[in-house]
Amino acid sequence: MNLARVSANGQITVPVEIRRMLGVREGDKILFFRNDKGEVVINNASETAILKAQKAFSGVAEGLGNPSEDDIQSWVNEVRYEKE
């Protein structure tokens, strides 16, 4: 079991074992949320964002006819030029 003490400013130091489990380093952000059971869960916010994006884009390439990396780069370039 790992304990953390809350400072007068409301800050906590995440124990090293927990930081290692989450893969967080100095400057990373930690996401706190309540799950369906009412428990508060902490996650590495960067990892969570990447996993969400991967899930959102899952199957998109297949829906576009399995484009090549060159096709994708071309589309990215088109969008960049449209914004300028």
C-alpha cells in the first residue's frame, strides 16, 4: 500500500512505485476521475489521450481504402495549406 500526504496547499507527492506503474515523469499530467463504482482512479493523462485518439481513429484508414503514408501526408499538407 502506498500513502501520500496532502500538504496545506492541497498538493500531494505521488509515491515512486505509483509513478513507475503509471509511467509518469516530471512535468507529466495525471488525470483523476471517478469510475462506475464511485472509486477515484488516476491515470497518466498523456497515455489516456493517446489511447482515446487511437480508439477514435480505429478503422478509419480501412474505410478510406487503406491509403499509403504518402497519401496521408498529402492530405495533411492540404489541410495545413487550407488553414493558412
